[in-house]
Amino acid sequence: MIYIILALLMIALLIVGVVLTVKAKAEHGRAASLGMFGCFVLLFGEVYNVVRIFSLNSLVSMVGLDSINIVLAAIDTISTLITAVGVGLLIWAVVARRTPAQPQQTPGWQQPQQPHGWQQPQQSEWQRQSQSPPEWQPQSPPQPPSAPQPGWQDPERPGWQNPQG
């Protein structure tokens, strides 16, 4: 009786897992799909085990006490394989690459994709709105200063100097 109660709690937990992974599919993509399939397989395994418990008396009367050990070994092997596949799918879902949620497209320019490795620090929304894209800013070559700049000046090289020498 306790086994049946625990199995029903496990079935309820796996149904909640299916619902949560269905809701997370838009955000997590393939990883949520794998988790959903893992919960389905484990749910099927739990139902299989409950049916096995209720049909045990019928099974013994069909095959007899002499052969029941072989039949139960086969049934337990199938149950173990179902559980292994379900847990394997859940583990795969945990380590699978997440598909990032697609940001809302706004009219204007799009930032180029960053290569894997160093990531540019994120800017807040008000900083992004106050800046115009680089291709919209006027580009002009550096101009020599018209007046001497404050600071130390090399007396042998008056005027604008090339920083490379």
C-alpha cells in the first residue's frame, strides 16, 4: 500500500515536471524538450511499475511458480531500462546547450554577434538609447591641434606630432 502511495506521488511529480518543461520550452529550447521527454519516459516507467504490482497475482497464475523468477527478471530489466533512458534524458537536458530567448527586435541597427570568449560588458537600457550606432556617427580623421596642448611639449619637435614617432 505504501508503495502505491509513493508511486502516485512520483507520478504527480513527473506530471508537474512535464508541465514545467512545456512552459520553459520557449526560453530553453532543446534542453526543455529533452527534459520533457525524460519526464514522459519516467512517467511511463512509473505507470508500468504500478501495473506490474497490480498484475502480479495474475502473472503468477499464468506462468506458475516455477517460471515466475525468469518472468520477473525480464519485467525488472525492462523497468530498469526505462528508468535509465528517462534519467539519461534528464541528464542530457541539464548539460544541453540552452537556446537563448530571442530579444524583441526594435527598428534600427543590430549589434554584431560576439565570438565565444571575451564578452562585451552589458549596458543598461538608458545608456543604449542615448548612444547612436557607430555607423551613424560622423567619422573624421584626426585633426592637428590649432593651439598648443596643455602639458609637456618637446621643444625639438614643435606643433602636431605623430604618436608613432
